[in-house]
Amino acid sequence: MFYRFAQILLMILLKIFYRMEVNGGEHLPPEGPVICVANHASLIDPIVMGCSLKRPVNFIAKEELFRVPVLNWIIRALGAFPVRRGTGDRGAIRSALEVLKNEKVLGIFPEGTRYRDNTIHPLQPGAALLALQTGACILPMLISGTHRMRFLSFPKIKVVIGPPFSLNVGGERKERIRAGTKEIYERLVALSRQGEGMSATWQGSA
């Protein structure tokens, strides 16, 4: 109930102040494990993702956010769990696998950090690894407008959600993860053409 209340309240605020528009919401599977992946430009992006999907989203969030007492309680109540970036956090991986095992929605920003240059950057391999290990489908999401957010600025936010897909790649484990990561990236780039025409910096590696 807390999640639903927060979602409704935040969606109202996003509609009023940022004129938020969501296209493709019907692509979210009504049940089963889903990994929602999106580009990342602002701290508000998890809120945008959570308000764009009808099903509750469990987020992987950087550990630093959980060090703030009140924020820690709020984001945990909303289904987020911490990850230590750059360390191959096994605890975060186990938590993510548990979310998918329970057939819930997992939210990931696979670029690994925020970029405000309106460019989709090379992705970290976590989303592909989890999808290949669990068989969960991937739901690509492109968020545009949040890269322009500044203090007391209210740019229009547009969300484009693409059709879900599964990773069907062969080869050795590392090669499968690499190929899966590239496919996720290409899906996000394809969505960008429906958004603001973001540029891309794919370098052929995860």
C-alpha cells in the first residue's frame, strides 16, 4: 500500500511539474519475472521508472543512498536494495536473483552511473547476466528530458517503453553475457530514435 500511495503521489507531481508522458506501457508483461533496463541521467530516473509501470519495481540502488537514515527507510520500503558498485557485489546479485525467482519486476540502470550528455553509454553486464541466469524477459525503457533537469527547472519528461524480449545467444558464458549486453544496448538505441535521438558510444564491449 505504501508503494502504491507513493506511486500515485509522485505520478501526480511528475504530470504537473514535468508534463510526463509515457508511451508503450502496454508492453509490460502482466506477470512473470521482468528486468526493466533504462538509460540514466538523473537521480529522479528511478521515480520515473517506478511511475511508468503498473507493477511494483524492485530497484538495485547504490549503497551510498542507504546511509541516509530517513532515505534508507523509504527506499527499502519501496523495494530497493543496495549494491556496492565496482566490487562484483555477490549480496546484491543474490537479492536480484531472489526478486526474479519470485516473478517480480527488477529495475536496473545498466550504464552503471549517471550521464547528462544525452548519450547512451556502454553498459555493465549485470542485466544480461541476470537475464541469462534466470530466463527473465527484458523490458527496455528510454527516459528523455531528465538530463536537462537543473535547480528550479522543469523540462518535459518523456518515457518510451519497448516490447519485452529474451536473450537467445549462444557460446561460452562470457561471450553470451557480452552478446546479451550488446543486444540490450542496441534495443535502447532503437528506442532513442523514438525519443530525442540520443547519440551512442558503444565500443564493442560490456
